[in-house]
Amino acid sequence: MAKILIGKYEATIYPEGDGYTGAISLGFGPDGRRQRLKRKAKTKTAVKDKLIKAVKDLEAGVSASETYTVRDAVNDWLTKGLKGRSENTTTKLRILAETHVIPKLGKIKLKQLSADHVDAWLDQLAEELATTTLREIHGVLKRAIRQAQARDMVLRNVAELVTTPKGTNGRPSKALTRQQAEAVLKAAEFSELHAYVVLSLTTGIRTEEARALRWDHVVAWIPSLKQWHPVTEAGFKHKKFAIYVWRADRVGGDTKTRKSRRTLELPTLAAQALRQHHTRQATQKLKAGEAWQDHNLLFCTSVGTPLDASNVRRAFRRITNRAGLGTTWSPRELRHSFVSIMSDQGVPIETIADLVGHAGTSVTEAVYRHQLRPVITKGAQTMNTIFGEKPTG
């Protein structure tokens, strides 16, 4: 049995089975039992190299075992690192991890994972997935390793050293034309999603904002009092209505940004749709009886519980299909359509930014650049008006 000194530790290397085993004594644990670190390999040299690496990890504070894999790190993160996240977000991240991260990288020992491994993995995914999806998947790995770092399971985060490659072109968002919008509104008339579609199209609210709206967020203007009052108290026999967009179906229940908190006057079409929806929901409540769970939500299931985003998408695609537009549309494109229609009518971009809850016009221009009407001719048109158009030649 050979004894060697590795750093401040005394190690022994001895034959065992078909190879060699190296052991380092780490003293005694709290229970009085001797603690030993072992490594195995085919040759003495390989064992010594493993012991040297193990000592470096010890001195760096890394405590992961040689068997701790990327799968272990990702599963630990899914178990401990998603506290406070919404159920939808947790489900989405778990699907990304179990579909794209664990099957390809899961068996690799975390300590042995290299930037080359991550590069090759992402390059392979880039042949099939959109850039946005690639960023999300890469983010799962980075956060899982970051948590492992915080628990001294690995020294560095190699996923942070790699740039996410560009993936395939994702499906660009679309906007309904005025004629298409009218067809969708007509097709939605007999759908349980009718008021949802009308409100989203005519106010431009986000889908997560629509799902979080409560009836006390719908208010009527009382001229005699010069105040807004919830329709739950004032009813719908008034001329002017608004909605308080103060919440969203997000973690914590707040809107996307502070600027997103806004009060929007309702177009007549939206107010009428909500009036009819309120009556229909009262009938549903009576029909459900004791099964009804009262969350005071504008849009809910047949028993009052919050709507699931995927169910909304499926119901909306049935509407667009009925309107003759196919099933490739999503509810968020009602917001894009609102911006497009506003722009086509000459509404200033500053006003549009306020209506959709953006902090400034730069965000609106970046997100909805395909929906905004080009205004590059405005300068020439204005000068023609001032100085008059003179004939050429």
C-alpha cells in the first residue's frame, strides 16, 4: 500500500479488483466515524490524478460527489429553485428541462460538463428551435448550475461562458385587418369567449391582464356624484364605463410593469359585451349552485375558477377558424390588432403607447414595428401644406 502526500492530505493507493483505489483521510465526522474520500481507476497514475483533482475541489469548497450529474443539478433546481413561480411558469420550465436538457446532457457528471458540451448541445437544438426557445432552454441550464454553485457542488458555471446561438425563425406575430377583425367579432358572438375577444380587441389589454380582471374593476361613471363606481354596485344602466387594468395573471398578481397599471374607458361595443356577459355569468352561477367558486372574475370557467391560458388559446382558435381565418392565430394577436387598427386611424404613437401600457414609445415601436403605419412621408406632406405644391418642369 503506497502512501503519498497530496497538498496537506495523506493519501493511500492500493490494488482493488481490476484496478486501484485511492483514499484520503478527512478526519472524523460529528458522529465520531472516520471520513474518507475515495477514487477508483485502472492505473495508479489515473487514481493519483483523480485524488489531486478531489483535493483541489476540497480546497475550493466544492462538495459534490463524483456521481453528481447534470440531471441531478437540474432536478434539484426544479425542486428547490422555483419557489414563488406561478404554476404555469413552473410547468413550462419543467417541460423544457425534461424535453431538451436532461435527455441530452443529463448523464454527464456536473464537474465534467464543459463549454464545448454546452456549445454542441445548443448548436444541435438551433437546427430545430426558434431563438427565443433556445434562450429559455439555455436559461434553464444556467440557472440549474448557478444553484449548484451556490451549494458548492461545482466550481464554475460553464453554461454562462457560452453564447446562445441563433435558432430558426419563429412565427411572427400577426394583426387582423379591419375586415378580419369584424369577421372575428361576428364569429365570437355565440362563444363563451365573446366578451373576452371584444374587450381585448377594443382596448388592447394583454391576455394575462384580461384573465385577472374582476367585476369590481369594471366601473361606471355617475355624473351626479362625478365619480366612478364598480358595476357591482352601480349596475350597467349608465352611459360611460371604464376598466381598471391594475392586475395580471402573473406571480404576485401585478401588471407587467408599473406603467402597465392604467384606467381605460370602454368603447360602447365592449360595454355592451360585458353587460351581456354579466347576465350570462349570473345564469351560470345559478346553474352551478354549490359547485360555484366565487373569485369575482370577469372571465372564468363554468364553476367560477380562473381560466387556463391554454384553454383560452384553443377556444380562440375555434373562433378564428369559424371566421374563415384558420387556426394559426393566438389571443395575444388581438393586442397587436388593436395597435394596428389604432395606427391605421392616425392615432399618435404616444397615445397608443399609453393605451397599451408601455413606459414609452420606444417599446411600442420595437414590439409592434410591423403593426405601426409608416410615417416617413409626414415631413414632405407637411411642407407641401405649408409652401404649396409647385408644378414640375
